[in-house]
Amino acid sequence: MTSRNKIIFCTLALIILVISLQFKNTGKAAVTNAVEVTYVASDDDFSNPERGFMKQSSIYPDQTFDPAKVRVLNPADSVVWIYFRLDNYRDPNDRVPGPKLNENDYQCQPIDATGLSRINQTFQTAREKGLKLVYRFIYNWGPGSTTNPVEANPDVPIKCVRQHLTQLTDIIRNNIDVTVALQAGFVGHWGEWHSSKYLQDLAVRREIVDTLLSILPNERMLQIRFPNFKEIFYQGPLNETTAFSQTAGSRVGHHNDCFLRDADDTTYRSKRAEYTSTYCAGLSGQAEIDCWKNFVAQEGRFTPIGGESCQYNPPRTDCPNSLAELELLHWSFINNGYRPEVVNPQSGSWATQGCLPEIRRRLGYRIELKDASISPQVARGGTLNLQINLKNIGFASMFNPRPVFAVLQNTSNRYEILLTNIDPRRWEAGLEHTIFVNVTTPANVVPGIYKLGLWLPDESANLRNLPAYAVRFANTNVWEATTGLNILTSNLEVVSSSILPSSTPTPQVIIKQLLGNWLGSALDLNGDTKVNSLDVWKII
């Protein structure tokens, strides 16, 4: 290599380094003539869909419907936890503990039209109040637990579950818009999959879960009480590739109805009665507990995790451990009524020890805008370029699908641009995320000054335009309550044709800007009138 070529080679290397920094510094892509906007985080406690504290209520389809049962206790809550009580749809001769009836003789009680209407009315009431439901169907209210079927408060034989699921199919499918998650239920005390009289067989339990998944549209997920059943049925845990794939396994999360009870919450075990998973094989004690917690923690990145506390058990129920486990396991929602010694907003340990406000804010997702690079002007029919940096400081991520729109709005006009390459379910908890927007504005936009907002409405068409179902970012002076928009800027100018550069300079342009046209020509060593990587090979 000649001295001249060595000089040119080193020059090219320097240029490549500069270009690399131009495009890769801090992982950001350049937005031409951008205005940099920095946003201020908010500590306000406010409502967001499909997350937070939830009021638990029981709805009896055979009794008069009370719409007051479908409510929240705090205006910053948005979820109601419903147990649909099918106690009186058991055989009248088998509603207390005792020997099993012959299943051929068991008299299943169908849910009549009035009962089905009351179940449907529960969803409609939630819709009217701007709320959503986590729900399950159960045959009894416990109490306690037992491994002896004769001592259990009866559930029902599988033939009755099949009959009731057939009757409930249309209700489940027609109300996914106000469904946060459906819980597997049906089996045992409180539908918690322990203390069962008739539904002990593993194949029967698998049938219930598979049937529920076949009824529930792919856009919604099921929760199961014990993670060892999830692993036995569908393996796991999920990862970035298998998550949100609409396979059965990707649609099953976990509910822990004895959170913080003791070391394993009667939950993180390989064996429940005769049902044993080999996932944590060879481990025992705390090692086994940690193995199953890690399983749930990985699953919780992509599926709904929630439930209720079970006992007051300091220091396990104290704030430091509670915060650590809610974060580790990615909790999205929790019962605000049980256990009161833990969750009561005045006297519970979370309130008296001072962590309740943080738990209220961080259950589920909580999205903070950090900053954005925004072109101050765009031509109608031209390209809108944005770079938005945000962070999810919640315990969990979103788990149900949700569209993201860039919206141009002023007092006279509104234009919605779907951002097809953005999935907010991938905004994982505890991480910063960068959104790159490069979309064409509608050709019919009326020129003028517009607000530019990010809009994350409900996926359902009948809820889409209701701000109560849109995601609100945790920033001051960003949320527009009347429209459900998160305003990025109030001063985006739309013009008939652009008077500003509309694209990021290419590497060749940058080279010529850095070294001048003459040197750019001198660097064209292979004579193809272009300065590119082929000239490097010419030097070599």
C-alpha cells in the first residue's frame, strides 16, 4: 500500500467513525431540524386500564342483579374482580361435604335465561362505568383446604362443567372488550384448583383449560392458580420469541390468591397433591421456591399476574419484601379488600409503613415520557419523523393488544395515523424504550398549527373513542382528558409543501460536507463516481 493510499485509508476510517457516531450515538436516529422536548414525570395516582387495585364482588346469576357490586373503591382504580357464583347450579342433593354421588346420577342444573342475562348484565354495567373485569366461575366459597374429597365443599362432575361452558360461550366471547383476564376457576374451593370433590383428574383439568382457551378469543389471556399446572400443560417459561404468539402456552398467566402468606405462598411447589412438574426437579426448600418464582417472573413479563394477599405475616408482608416481590413477579392487579391487615388503605401495613402510594402507582404498567425529537414542520402527504424516549417504571408490562396512533389535532380537525410497527406490550417494566416514527401524513390534512399526540386507545371499536379506556402517560401537562391523547407538542406546523429539509443526510452527503467535493472525488478510487465501501477494497 502506497503512502498516499495509507493516508486515504486512514481518512476513510475516520469518516466511517464519524458517520457511525452520527447514526448510532446513544442509539438515536437523527430527526432533521428537530425540536428537542423534555417531559416532567408525575407522581400522581390516576386510573389506567387493565391494571391496579380491584374491588372483589360476587355475582349470583340466580339472584337479583345489583349494579352497585360492579364498582371501584378509588377513582384511580379501573378493574373489578368478579366471582360468578354457580353454587346453586350444583345437584340439590350435593351442596355440602360428604360422599361423592354417582356421576351418572348427578343432576346438573342448567343456567336459565335469566341467569345468563344477569351474567351478561355484569359486563354491560362495567362498560357503562368505564371499567373492566377480571373474573372466574366458581361452585363454592370454601372455606379452608383439604386433600380429602369427602371433606371438600363440592364442586361438580366434568359433565356439568361442560354443560355450563357451552351455555357461557357466547357471553365470554361477546364481552372481551371489558375483559382484563379470565381465570380458570370451576375447580375446588373458590375455583382455586385445590380441595376438589369431583375434578381431581389431571386430564379433566387440562380439558377445562383447553376449552376455556378455545372459547376465549386470542386477544385475551387466561390465568391459572398454580404455575406447576401451566408447566405441565404447556411447558415454558415464555421468552421474547414465544410471547404473544397466540399459542395456548402464550395465553396463560398466573394468579396467586395467597400472596405473601409464607415462604412459598402454598404456590411455588413442583407438587400439588398428585400433580408433579419436573421443571424444578431435584430441588427442595428455598431452592425449589426460588426456581418456581423465577418461572413466574419470566412468564410475568408477557402474561397477566395478579391475585390477593392471604395472611398478615410480617416481615414477609412488610413493605420492603412486598415491593421486591411485586416487582420480581410483575404484578398487574391485586384485591384491595383482602387481607385487610395488609392492604387496607388506612390501617393496613402497606399504608402505615408508607409503601401503599408507590404500590398504587406501580401496579401493572406506568409509562413516563422522557424526551422527544420532533420536526417543527411537516408537509401534508410528507413524512413525519419522531424519536420518543420513554420508560416503564411499573411492575409489569401491558399484556393485551393495544394500537398506537400518532394524532394531529386542532380545534377544527383530527387526523389519526396508525403506527403499525409499535407494540406497547413490548415496553417492558424497568426499561427505557425508544420509539422511532417515520410515517406519511394524510394528503388531505388542512394546513395549520396542530397538537401532536400519542394515542393508545382500546383495541375494541366500541371502546376506542372513550378516554377512560386509553393509556395515560405519567407526566405533567401531557394528558388530555377529553380526548385520551398524550400531547407531545402543541406547535406542529403542517404546510402545503415543505420548506425545510425532510430527510436525514446520506453518508455520501456527510462525507462531502466534511471533506469537500474535491476530496470526495479524490476518494473515488474505483472510478464508479461513488464514494463507498468498494473504494476501501480498492485501497487494499
